[in-house]
Amino acid sequence: MVSPKDDNLVYNIRLSSVGPGHVTGTDVVHHLGSMDLAMKLHYIKGVYWFSSQAMQGLSIKDIKDAMFWCLNEYYMTCGRVRRSEGGRPYIKCNDCGARFVEAQCDKTVEEWLEMEDYISYNDLLVYHQPLGPELSFSPTVFLQLTRFKCGGASLGLSWAHILGDAFSASDFINRYGQYKAGLRLGEPPKLAETPTKKGKLDNQAQHGNEPISIKRVDPVGDLWVTVNNCKMETFSLHISPAQLSKVQAKISCENQNVFESLCALIWQSLAKVRGEFEPKIVTVCKKDPSCQTRKWVPSNAQIVSTVQADFAVKEADLKKLVALLAEQGKDERSEIKEVVEKDDGVSDFIVYGARLTFVNLEDADLYGLELNGEKPKMTYFSPHGVGDEGMVLVQSAGLEDSKGRIVTVTLPEDEVLKLKSELKRYGLLLESELE
């Protein structure tokens, strides 16, 4: 939580808009699929930190000029949400633009990254507003450039999950980097000016079972915010390669199961915290390796699967939990599509935190953005709008620590300290990190 005093870390905030360099067209509509609508109460935040060398000679005009080209391709990110006569949301591609934010910080990039629990201050680097209550005026994307006193900068992204998953969000930023480098500049893509018809559900979806990976929530109207029954708290762990090796040696599992090893350990630790209410069913979200057409086309194509334990999780062999997470997931995307389509996308759902949710971003290209040929010193992605059951997100720790991991955990506030105490037993936290 950022205190009012800490708000002064980032100041001189200026807002503007940036849109496509060319007019998108007349009556262009981006139809939202069932998976998009299932995720509409969730948001993704990302921060990229760059050195002074990466930012050398880059003015605001330079940064915005490349964005004009990128948004010719990602024209749907500049639209605004509308509803059909029946209430189903869609995006009117009217070139209203993404919101661009400029800010300053009197720290250096290194000083920021060396702050104790600097991740808790990252919201200051990502300008965020939820969609609504006036949907027709709400941007789906916010970009914040914060310049540090050393000449370096951070680029913060707030991305409405209705546009696409974290893989799509990182692809969007990476694509911007290509345009900034002068690659593939040319005519904007040709767009169909007639709205496409909504596709029919496939046979599997039509006969699927009610999914357990999503939760129907009370109607939120036109303010798309998750309403929690308790106060949620987020903390992060930087897991070094040495710590990972110790964890995997304890579990006796394969090196390729890093994500599953960390999730199994947290799953069991949280089961001990929750006691008789231990989570027996969890949701796992990860990249779909069979999806070859997603590049540069934002979508919610990640796999959403459920894993169920028919034994006591808090007493289980961790290796058994790893195997369960790696091999026994049931893909529920078809069932999710079916339940969303039953009322034509009007109802409200959550996925992250409907069950204890594990998200794997190990396969996301989080370091694909380059400025002046330099990759970020650090990147960090986190979810927003997590339900009461909590969420765990795993990503690479960075280019210089490619074998390490950053684990971001969002849980009810009263469970955080208890979980940290459990994780300390595995050497994943120091005594000073328990506070």
C-alpha cells in the first residue's frame, strides 16, 4: 500500500491521448469473444525500466510518433466500449485513442529498484482507471512514461483484460518497439468496415459442463470493477536460481517444472494456512502452444484449466502436487464460452481468484521491447481485479537472472503474513521480509 507521503515519489503528471496515425474507417467494430467477456473485470499492469542509454535522445515526440504507427495496427485499443441493443459489450473503433501519461521521479532507476519492496510502489508508475462508469469515454489502454533523474525511464502499461491476456499485452508493447526501431513501417492494415457476425459455438462448447474455473458475480453495471468480500494484499518474491535449486531438490522434480514446483509449494503452504478450508481445486492459466495466429492480434487465448486434488493437499507429497499441476489440468475454455453465451455476454464473471489461480508467464516475451537497441533492465507484470480466493503469478526474473523467478501473490490481507511464515520454512523469505 502506498502512503500519501509516498505519492510524492512520482509527480508532475500530464495526460494526453495518442491514437492511430490514419483514420481507422467508418463503422468499424471489434467484436468481443466469450473469453474476452469472461475476463472483463480484470486488468493487467506492466512496468518496463530502461537505462539512460536506452532513453538517450528520445523526446516525447519520438515516443509518440512510433505509437501512431503501432496503433494503426492495434486500432481496437483506441476504441471505446459500447453495448448492443441486447446489452452485449463490443468495441466501437472510433479512434478516441489510448491515454498517454508523462511523469517525473527524483530517484534514479537503480535507486527505485533497490528500494525495499519497491514493487509495492509500482502503481505510481502505471496510471490506471477501470472501465466505466461511462464506458463510452473510458480508454482501454494507459501508457505512462516516467523519467528518472538519472536519464532513465519507466514505461508503464495498464491494459484492460477484455482486449487480451498478458501475452497479448506484452506483444503489443514489443510491437511498439519494432515500430520505434523503424521496422515494418508502411501502410496501415486494411480493415473491414462491416462488423463481422458473432461466430457460433463449437460442438464441444454447446454440450459442455458448467465450468468451475469462473465465478458469476452480482451485476456490476457499467463500472467494471471486481467487488471483494475482504481486503486484498499483494506481495512479491524474487526467487534466485540457488533458491529454486533447493526447492526442486527438496521436491525431487525435473528442472522444466519450475512453475509447477513453485505453485505446488505455495498451494500446500496456503492449504496449511486455510486448514479445513484448504483449496482442493485450483485454476491454472498459461500460454496455448498450439495458438500460432495470436502474434500481433490481441486475444484471450491463454489456456484456462482446472486441477483437482482428491487428497489432503496440506499433507501431500509435493512431487505429487507438481505432477498434478503439470499433467492433470482440464481445459475449461469451451465450457466458459458456453456459459458466457447463454445470456449473450451480459452477465459478469471473474476468473482470477474465483478459485486459487496460478498464472504462468514464463513463456511471455516480457523483454522483447527495445529502445535504442537496449532491452529493459527489469520488467514486472501484475494482475488487477483478483477475487477472494487469490492468485499467484510467475514470471522470469530478468535477462541477467534468466533462471530466477518473480512470484507475485495476491491474497486476502489476513492470510499474507501466515503464508509468508510458511514460505520462510522453504528458504524463500528472509526474516526481514515477514513484515
